[in-house]
Amino acid sequence: MNTAPSSTPGAYGANPSASPAVPGSSAGAGPSSGSTTTAAAVAGFSGTNNGTADGEGNSSSGSGSAAAPAPPQGSLSANGSSAAGPTTILSTSIELNARRLNGFKPAKVFADAVTKGQEITSLSFDAKGEWMVSAAEDDFFRLYKCRSGKLEKEFASHKYGVDLARFTHKPDTIIYASTREDNAIRYHSMTDNKYLAYFRGHESRVTSLQMSPVDDTFMSAAANESVRLWDIKSPKAFGKLRIQGHAIVAYDSSGQVIAIALNERAAVVLYDIKNFEKAPFLTIHIDDSAALSQISYPPRYPTITYLEFAPGAGSTLLVGTASGVHYLIDAFEGTLRRRLVGGRIGLEPEGLAAVDAHAVLEKEAADQEEKEKEGSASTSAVGGSAAKGEEANGVEGGKERLEGEAGGKGGPTPRSMFVPSAGISGSECCFTPDGAFILSGSATGQVFVWQVPKEFREVDNGRNLEPVAVLNGHQGPSRCVAFNPRSAMLSTAGRKLAFWLPDLDED
């Protein structure tokens, strides 16, 4: 794999790391600097040919190689279609700002992107923004060409199911999680329509899957079981942490720091990837009880369903939830910076943990006090503060903790008894490539856009952040939201799939 050195050191004092380049490209995989991006427009959709089976219960169909893109024609009309015929990549670059994002409209809608009655569960762009792959409940994953807005191929995995499809650093291969049978992660070539490797070991369904931004390793989490580190060249995991509850994982941009969300504690723990099986170096408890108690008392915590570090070397961490609030956290200081609110942004407003948050924090504090009396060196971290070197509750490197020990000597932490699963949430949030904006889908289909503050003042910690734009046009819940890493192109999905472009007529 060719790599291009990065001039920006990673967060948390990590060493500069290489940024992978897609084969055939001289540029790194990360987003270009600044806040400009190429304006992409999409062409019409054509049908597909019948596919053939690959011997593993899978089949594929496709339209073959796409024709060379035609010169740009026309512009986007109010409804997002081309006024004078299909259009392709425009040669200009545009700035992403609130006004521009507010002008995004569906340019292409695939009403048949998934079998009727089923939904798309994940979207992934390749590093160059030329391809997008979707995974769906109908056991298909589908490959789209972004320049033409065309369905290129579709692949069936009826025996094992498919979820959390992610591009590797090669634009023709993906990894994805099985939804039944053996809970394995599969490495698939879309060129040859065959499996290249299987990664077995998870004992329950995989709930989170992320590719490292810098090399061919990846990370997975399975409910009430483990978080594991893998190398794409080996079928066995090289790192494992036992966990409880519904865990979500993310890499920072350097690939040296990983974050794990633990719903049974409403916490995020950070690990140095070189010391993955040791205690986390930072534990961040999300104490939002003051705001949540105004909605219900005792306050009920939303289920964490998504984690993403902001692009670049910063320490901002997006924590998405299944309910009506998302969070921005400073992952270096361990502080809650902003609450992202506005309208019905949650896919599952009822998806809350019905437990007294104060009781949880009081119990944790009592357990910590008892540990300190016994000579423990760890310290408590509540109210959004952080404890360095604190062991994460329910997580221990290479060992499975007894249930009675998970919450201290008094028994398991109360939250672990009431933590719901993510339901249909988990793919509805994302940053723009420059990290300046956050987008989120909703149960109504609207896409909400927030502008990330350029500076965070301590006095403003925990304040509500309102949307700067609300996009209408997606039919049904916008369960998946993804932004092209290289072009001004947004994709939303649920029962249908839509490609969104800026309305350049408004300039």
C-alpha cells in the first residue's frame, strides 16, 4: 500500500502518521485542507444485468463498466433534477458554509435501492469519494458510482446477512459484519465477487465496525461480549477487551487513539492503541443530568449509538445518540462542550435508559471511595471530568470480569440492567470533511446541520447548539447520513436512497 506522510501530528501527542493513498492515487486518503470541496452532480440511473452466484450463497449483478462521464450539462433545478440533462463532476470548487449546506437538495433518489419493506442500515464512501457502498436488511450490499450517480453492482449475502459495510484502503474491497450464523466479519472483493478472508471470534452480533485511517487494521465491537483489533492479513484478532452492554468504537485521525462508548455507564473511554489491553488513559463520564431532568425525573440517559472524531488533528469527539440530543466532547480534556439539539433529531426518542442517573453517579462515587480506602490509585471522574488511568467499568484487557464485580462489591452497576440496544440508530450522524459542520438524520426524514464552534470557551461548556440549517426532501426516516470525503455530495438512506447536491442556481 502506498502511503504519503502526514505533516500534522496526531492528537494527544501522538507521533505523525502516514495517511494511506488509494491505489492509483498520489494523494493521501484524508480530506483536503480548508473548507472547499468539489461540487459533484449526478447522472441518471440505468438498470442492471442478472448476476451469478459466488458459491457461498452470494450473488451479484451489475451494469458493467460505466461509460466515460459526459461534459457538464445544465444545472440543478429546485427539485434537484438536472434541468438540461445529466450532469457529472463540475470543475469548480465551492466553499462549504451554512448557506451552501442549506441549499442542498436531492439530485437523485433510488426508490428501489432496497427491497420493499426493508431498510438500508449503513453507507460508506471510499477515500477518494468515487464510490459508495450501502448495506441493507434485505441481505444485499450495493455499489454506486458517485460521478454518475449510478448503481454499478449489487451483491447478495443471503446466508450470512450484511451490515456495517466499510471500504478498506482499496476501493474495490470492503469489510462487513454478518447478521446471523457465525457473527463473523467478512473481507470481500467486489471486483471478483468473492471472500478474501473471514474474521471469526465474536460470540454475538457485531454492533460497531471501523477501519483504521492509517493502515490495514480495523476494530469491531459485539454486544455484551468484546471489542477486538484485527489486521486484515490475519484471521485472528491481535487485541481483545471484554465489555458489557452495547459498545461503539472509533479511531482518531492519527489511528493511535481509540474511543469506546459504554452505555451501561454513559461513558467514553480512550485507549492508546499500543497499550490496548491495559487500562484506558482517559475516562469521560457524560453527566447531562441537569438538562435531562427537565425532560423526565429521574433523568434518563439516551443510548449512545455513534462515535466519530472530527477530521484532522483536533480532539473534538461527536457522540451520537438514539434520542433527541447528540454531544460534542473535548476528548483531550474530557469535558462536555455542546449539546446538539433542535427538532426531532433522534430516530428513537423512546430509546432511553430508564434509570436514576444520580443514583448511578452516587453508587460509582461510593465504590470509588471504597477503592481508595483499599489503597487504589484510581480517581473518580463525574460531571464531565476525566480520570487518567482509570479502569473502565465493564472493560478489562484480556479478562472477563464477573458480573458481581462490574459495579463494585455491591453488584453490577444499575445502568447495565437497563441499557437498551441501539435499535435502528447508529449511522445517522457525520462530520463534513473539513470538520466544520455536523449532520444528523431524524425520524421525520429531515437532516439537521450544526456548525461546530471554532473556539470553545469553558464558560459555554454544556450549552445547547441549535441547527444552522434543516434539509427537507428525504422520504421516510433518514436512518443513514454520509458526506462524500472529496465532493460536495451528501447521501441519505432508509427505505430509499438519495444523493444530495448544492443548488448552484442560488449562487
